[in-house]
Amino acid sequence: CGISGDLTCDRSLDAFDMVLCRRVLADELKLKGLALSNSDMNGDSKTDVADAVKLQRFLLGMPDKTE
């Protein structure tokens, strides 16, 4: 089991995860395995802008308004 939002699979959430998330959204990168699973932060079985927003809000210390 991975950490939601941990696209680098280094057991921490940081700007590197956000960079990968943006690359996925721009179709510059395809994730697989644990990284793909971790990228779905809102549990809707896809990686999209909603996941990026959730990750960015977490990194900025802002409350999650999607819950």
C-alpha cells in the first residue's frame, strides 16, 4: 500500500510529486504500478486535475475542500 499523492514512491509528499503529476496531466509521462495507484488522490480511479489540486492544496498546507 502506498501513500496517496506519492508519485515518486519515496514515502513523502513534496514538490517532486507535483512535478510528476503535472507531467502526467500534460501527457508527458505515463505512470505504472504503485506510482499510478498513488496518483489517484481522490479515489476515482483516474489521475486528473482534481488529484493535482488535492496534492497542491496539501503541499501548501491548505484544507481539503473536496471532503
